[in-house]
Amino acid sequence: METTHIIDPQLAFEQFMASMQELRKSQEETARQLKETDKQMKETDKQMKETDKRVGALTNRFGEMVEYMILPNLVAKFGELNFTFTKANRTEITDHKHNIITEVDAFLENGDMVMIVEIKTKPNSDDIDDHIERMEKLRKYADLHNDKRQYLGAMAGVVFSESEKIYALKKGFYVIEPSGETFTITEPTGSYHPHVW
């Protein structure tokens, strides 16, 4: 014998409404959690930006400290390699007319030659490639001002990986790195030659 279930429309409606209330509560809770997550993400983003800003300032200060430690001794150290530079300073070139805008960490010069030194905490291949571009800009700027001196380049770093050191030497740069209380300068020799711009 077959039994027939009779559905009470009132009971079905109440169950449907209860389910809808549960669904609405669940959606409200999800919305609240999403709002809280969004707030936390914004706070985390703000903290990360602040941290990046502090790290950037610290890196800049460290870079400046390195420059001021290295710059005064560069003339004497290059003198050990038979260079006689009469001036050493930090300089900026801003020539909007010819689109030549660059900073030079250490600009060593005499009447015949200029040594352009880029100083980084931990140089990488991009820094070395950027220094090549800087050298090309400086050569162009020199030519525009009838400066016929030879331009040479050097990369200085607090931490130089062996591969980056070799890359810099291959590109014809002198490599300046810490050694005890002072620093050493490695000349591109052998199959590597100093590049003259």
C-alpha cells in the first residue's frame, strides 16, 4: 500500500523562510569577514610601504656613508695603479637640451683622463649595465663640451659576488671592493681590458 505524504504549505513556507534567514546571516557574516580582511590588507599594505620607505632611507644613508668613506681615498688608491688624479668629487649633470641627466658618485679627473666611479652596496649586472649607459651619456656630454679626455669607469661595492665582479671586469670596469680596513682596486687585465669611452 502506497503512503502519501501531505506537505503542509505553512510548514514548508516557515522552513523556507528559516533557510533564507540562515542564508542572509551567512552572507552578512561573509560580508563582515571580507570587510575585516580588506581592512587588515590595507593596514598590511600601509605597514609594508612604511617598511619600504625606511629600508630605502637606510640603504641611501648606507650608500652615502660608503661614498664618503671611499671618495677621500680613491685618488691615493688609483695612484698605486699609476693614475694621477688631481680632483675627486661627486657631481650631477643636468642637460635637458641634449637629454643628458645623470649622477656621478665619484668623478676623478686630471688634464688627460677622467675616472667615473659608481658605488653600490651590492652591485648586480643591471647596475653594471646602467653604469655603461652612464659612461656613454658622459662621453656624449664631454664631446658636446669639447672635452677630449679619456673616460674610464669603475664599479665599487661593499659586497661583490664573484660572477658580478667578473662581469664588471669583462665590461672594462675597474672593480673596487673592501679589504680589511681599506679597499682594493682590481684592474681589468689579461683577456679583459679597461674600456675607454
